[in-house]
Amino acid sequence: MKAAEIIELSTSGNCFKEALLHSSGIRVDHVEYRTFDEGLCSASIFFCEKKTDSLTSFAFLALMNYALHFYEEWSINETLNSEIDLIVEKWLFPAIQKAEDIPHEDARGNIQGIVESIEKCINKKINSGAIYDPDRWGVFLNKNRSPSYPSSNLFPCDSNVIALANKWNEFEYLYETPNNFVLFYWSTGA
């Protein structure tokens, strides 16, 4: 899917609303690379498995919905149907309007660089013994600590990447891998 296609969908009536209404039925997993480093902060990879009946647009919108609920710290099940229009109007539609296609090599390089930097920071901090809240630093899969997660299979390869944000201090990418639909998000706190 290209950025222009998802932008066009945003103008086609109730597509976004329908996608959000059905997104809670899509299993989305979340890998979080968490630090309290002000510069690196944390990065997230939200992903869902491709199925034979998967619609790319619905999957991408579901990932965006899960990411919004994660960052706003509320359960997706707590969102009322009556609130969907506001989510579309105030958050989803403006985010989609900024979408642009970027080369998968650029996105992969940015993602790999951030993930490797965060993993290095986590290991350095843990090994220093001068870590505060050590149980809150690390790699987490669905909120559970994961000693390591082979996230490189969730990096873009030979697919189009839709950038919702692609700046020095924020990356937000939607893309496909052979087995998954993926949303990667990172921003700095500095």
C-alpha cells in the first residue's frame, strides 16, 4: 500500500470508522524497547499477523489505533463507539494526511539504528549497576520482559514504507513484512 492510497481512503466515507470499530478483534502484539534515557527514550513495534483475508488498510489502521491507546494509556476496550468519530477527526485523519512513501532501506536503517542504540544503552546501564528502576528498563513483549526479541524479522524488507513521521527526532512507519503488518514508532524526549 502506498501513502496516496491510504490518504485516498481517508476521504472515502466510513472506511476509517469501520476499521477502528473492528480493530479490537485483530490481535496486535507489541515489542517495546524501554529506557529512561532522555535522548533515546523508548521505541515500539506494533505488529499483527497477515491472514488470507487481511486488508492492508484495516491492519494499518488497527495498528495505529492500538498505538494510540498504548501511548494514551487506556484500554482499547474502554473506547466507546461514540468516541470513534473524535479519534478519526482529531488524531487519525491528521496523521494520515502527512503520510509519504520512503525507501524501505532508509526506514530499515533508521529502525535498526534506534533499536541497536537502545539495546546498547539498556545493556550498559544494567551492567553499570547504577540503574534506577531496573525492572522498567529492557525489552518487553506484550508488557512482559523478554530477554531478547528477534525484532529484525519485523524490519522492512523489499516493501513500501509509509512514513507518518520521518524527522530527526521522530519516526513513525507503517509497512509489511512477509508475515506481518507493522507500525514502528520512536521519538526522543530531548
